[in-house]
Amino acid sequence: MPAATATHCPYCALQCAMTLDPASAAAVEQGFPEVAGRDFPTSRGGMCRKGWTSAELLASPSRLTAPLLRGADGAFREVSWDAALDRMAGEFRAARDRYGADGVGVFGGGSLTNEKAYQLGKFARIALRTSRIDYNGRFCMSSAAAAANRSLGLDRGLPFPVTDLDDARTVLLLGTNPAETMPPFVQHLEHAREHGGLVVVDPRRSATARMADDGGGVHLQPTPGTDLVLLLGLAHVVVHDGLADRDYLERRTTGLDALLPVLNAWWPERVEQVTGVPAARLRRAAHLLARDRRGTYVLTGRGVEQHVDGTDTATAAINLALLLGLPGVPGSGCGTLTGQGNGQGGREHGQKADQLPGYRSITDPAAREHVAAVWGVDPAELPGAGVPAVELLTTLGADHGVRCLWVNGSNVVIGAPDSGAVARGLQALDFLVVCDFFFSETAEYADLVLPVLQWAEEEGTMTSLEGRVLRRRRAVAPPPGARDELWIMAELARRLDAPGTFSTEPEEVFEELRRASAGGKADYSGISWAALDAGEACYWPWPAGAAGGTPRAFLDRFGHPDGRAVLVPVRPRAAGRAVDPSPRPNRRERLHAPGSLTLITGRYLEQYQSGNQTRRVPSLHEARPGAVLEIHPATAAALGIRDGAAVELTSPRGRVLAPARLSTDIRPDTVFLPFHFAGDQTANRLVSAAAVDPVSSMPEFKAGAVTVRALDPEETAR
Ligand code: SF4
């Protein structure tokens, strides 16, 4: 093994490049590998605090190192791998016999390597024969993915390299805060900022919004949940001020005639009434976007996507980009910023309830035939589409729900909406298996906990936010008691007499993934392990036999059969109250509960996802030990809340306790809470699982209704 290993950060989808040196003097002294930044186009040697401190977890004393089985007394005891896997296979069989194949479920994650994600989907379909598989990426990327598929015929988060943004003059950032969530990305926005071209849409004056406010552009601060209307207003100005690219629309799109009547109804003054964004500011933003189309980009993030109308909102963003003639033209474009490390690859290779590898539909007979042939099974044996994550989790233990669940690479007790109900569902299961490297909050409900490998202990591939496939490399040996999930699946498949083969070698699994993806939308068949090893820039789709991959998608044609993009007429779904007339449970609660506020959940720079990793890094924990409620001073004064005071947030689903931080960065009708924390700080306890996007099944993480009150000193002491 070479002294220093070239790999990538374990956390977000920017996948900053790093080297890990376990033998340097510093490494020997500190007891874990030395991390160094590595030159790479997207990160250019940079990393955020999470990346720089990531290797500390390789020496964490809380690492799981042996299978843990819960005994009749409720206590966990270490058991051998043979005993653990025998028990797991036995429970799978028993549940299948008792409830049918769909009595067993699998819940994956967007941080798993491509090989694990692929193998997990295959394992579920042919070893367990269950349709019940989905993953936590459903909570991140599903609305953006649905919109891109609908409008452009292909879902690749960024259909162009991140470095294309270096020459941008105008960038519209909708509901994304990269200055906090992926700081090295911000260097690619500098050119646009220097030209006053950052247009940031966020109800909070986030770190990214401040970059716009400080002379770099325009910050639009709409009422949460009104982004769709805001986008209709921007598109209205583009059309009515003669800023649309008529030639592009004629050549490359369909649907303009159906879209125009929708846009006509959203003139800026009407949009102002709904969103609170001044009409003049909206017009200024629209003209900024149109000033130099070849340098303009439209980017969305979870802030506008994690809503019950998230797919329509992401669609409206694409419509705006199409009206301006941006997608599929060098030097401009639109896309979404993927969050989880392998959020892109994780949704391409079969973890989703309705998908087979290569971004194929599980209901398409030709797709089933192709994948079944690669797997060595009869297509008729493959189950149909399962149910999306929220439905899978809210029916745990119920009559027709999953009774025996395997959670792999996800901490649903922190990350899922209505997390209290999820915890109760886990308790209702006959058997729960959790694979993780640390004892997560979800593991607390498990019957069996299996220790698996961390990123620097494994080989594999990841697909970054720009659709580039990257090599993850082993830099250190894993603890003796931990095992690779590929090995776990192979052992279970053998015990379950599963058809097909389950390799334990990542390179072999990647070779099979290539074949399974061949001809699909996410075609990896031309990408070789050797090319990845050599550091070649491998962007999908790269069909076998093609000279190279596709750094920039859509240059010649979009993904629909006619090669054109579709302008989809999206509109707020019902008449009546302008902001939100629809009968969505959490919004109805807000409308009817006097004094309630809109809750936005989000991230801290120092924490990642459910925090199961980053909360264990001492310097990150010290910097962000818990959730702090951000609240406007005027709202706080009305509620008798002082800066630093303990407060209680409640929704019909639960309560959360946090200290308050008074800030004029947030709107008076809105509060912000990070979602990384456990116990009585779990923000997702408050979030509804009943309010989901009808197209993507994305829960509404960004517009819940809560009431907030100050706790008196006695309550705080209890
Ligand atoms: S968390 Fe994201 S931004 Fe930070 S170092 Fe890792 S990949 Fe880069």
C-alpha cells in the first residue's frame, strides 16, 4: 500500500480530493492518517472543516467492531459474524414465509458507493424478492430528479462540469447555501460575484445570501413555500420584457404555448403580494439573468425542492432556464446541487423503489429483461415497483407494511420526517438490522447491529454532483471485526439460496454494474476501472465504444425521444389563498394555529446529515455541539424570548428544545433549526410525513408549522 493514498472526502457530493497518509510523522503522533488537500478541478486543494477532520473518525473509540445482537433481556451482546448472519438470514426467511416477500424491506443511503448501492438493489430484488427498497436520497434529490426527467428527459444533477461556473457572469441560486454546506464550491462563484451577478433566493440571509447582499448581486427573501410563484414571476418578466430566447425555444423546446397563459397570470406586483419580494427587485433579478445568456446559470437546492410542490418548483426553475435559452448551450446551463456524497450515483443503480440499474424503470419490460439477463434470472421473477421512503417508513410493522427491515447507511431516526413516528415503527418491527460504523440513534432500536467499513477502509466508486465517477480508495486497514457490505450480501445470498452471483470485489461489482447500466440513461458501460484509477475524467453517460463520456449533457439533444426539452406548465395547485390554499396538513396547521411560525430545517457547516459521524469529531462537536433556533428579534420580543434563552418548539408530532439565537437574517414569520442532532433536539420530529410532493414523494422539510415559546427557568432545570 503506498504511503499516501489519493481519495476523496467521505461527506458531501462535491467530493473534495484529498490524500490520506497513515505513515507520516504527524499521522503517527496523532494516531490517525494525515489529511492533505489534493489538486482537483472542483476543490482545487481546498476542503471544509469536515473534510480536514474526517480522518479522526478512523481512530474513534466509539467505532463498532463486532456484530451486536440484542438478547431477551434487551441488552446487546457481541456475537460472531456467523451467528449474526445466520440469525439475519433466518429472520428474513421467517418474515418472508409469514408475510410474503414484501414483509421484508431494505433502506439504503446516498453515501454508499455505487457498487454497494447497485448490489443492495440487486440483493433486494433477487435474494429477498421484495419490492420494498428505497433510500434516504428520496429525502434529498427526488423532486429535482423528477423535474429534470420530466423537462429534460435526464436527471444528472449538474449536466456540466463545476468549473464551467468559473466564467459565469450571473448565477441564480435557489434555496441553496453552498457557502455553508460546501465552502470550496464558492470559489466557482467568484467571477459572477465580481460582476454583481449572484442572485440568491433564500428566506434567510444565509452566508451565501450575504455574498449577494455585499455588492455581489441580489438577495430575494421570499415567504417560505412561495418559490414557485417567485419563479413564475421571473419567467413572466423574461417573457413580457422581451428577454426570452425565441430562436432557442423554437429549435430546442416544446410546450411554450401551454406555458405562456400560466406565466401571464403572475405579473411582478401580484408575485410581490404572495412572496413578499418587491416587484422592482424581481424585475432587476430577471434582467440580470438575461443580460448575458452565455454566462448565466440556474441552480436549485433543497430549500426550494423539499416542499410539497418541490417538483413543480424545480420544474419552474428549468422553465426559466429554457426561456433564457441556457440548458445544453456551452457557457450556460441549469442544474441542482446534490447533497449527499453519492446522492447522484445512489439514485442511478437500483436503490430507488421504482428503478433498476442505469436509471431504468422497473416497470419497463425491456429494462427488466436487460437487467434480469445480467443477473441471471427470469425477468418475471423481478418484483415490481415498491413504495417510496416515507410510505415504507410510516407503515413499518403495520398489516401490509414491512415487518423485518435492513437499514444500511442511513440514520432514519434523525433524518426522516416525523422521526418520532419512525422510531415507533421501528419498535413495531419483528426484526431490525442496522449496518453502520458507529452506534447510531437508529441502531438503538435494532435487534442486530453490524459494523461495516468507513470510506478510507474500502475500495469503490462514487459519482459526484457533476456526474463524474470517482475512485474511492482504501488508505488504511479496517478493524478486524468490521466487514464490507458486499461481503455481508454475498454471505446472506448464500444462506438464502439466492440465484445469481454476489461478488465481494468492488471492481467485479463495478464491471457488472457497467453491463447492467449499458443502454440505460445513466450508462456507465464505457467507463473502465483502469480509466478511473488513472484519474481520467469519466462523466456519464459514457456508452461502451464511445470515445469518451459526457462532461456536458444536452449539447445536441435533450433526453426525450424527440430530442427536445419540454416546457411544463406548472402553477400553484389551487385557487383561493394565494400563498397556500391546498389542504396539506402542516400548512393547514399553520393557517389555523394562532402564533405559529414557519420552520425551515437545514445544515451547519460543521455537521453532516444526521451527525452520526461529525458529532463524534471533537473539534466539530465543540464548534456546533447542538441545535440553536434562529429567530428574528421582533418575533422573539413578541414571544418574550431573550437571546440565548431556552425555547420549546412544538408541532402536532412532537417537541424540540433549543437555545434561541436572535438574528435579523431571518424573516419575522420564520424560524430556522438544523437537523443534525439527537434526542430532544431532533428537528425532524416536528416535520410532517403526511405532506409529500405528489410526483416525487419528497416530504416537506422546509415549510413546517411550529409554535415557539420560552421555557421558564424551572422547566429548563428539569
Ligand atoms: S464535506 Fe463537502 S465541501 Fe466539505 S470537504 Fe467534504 S466534500 Fe468538500
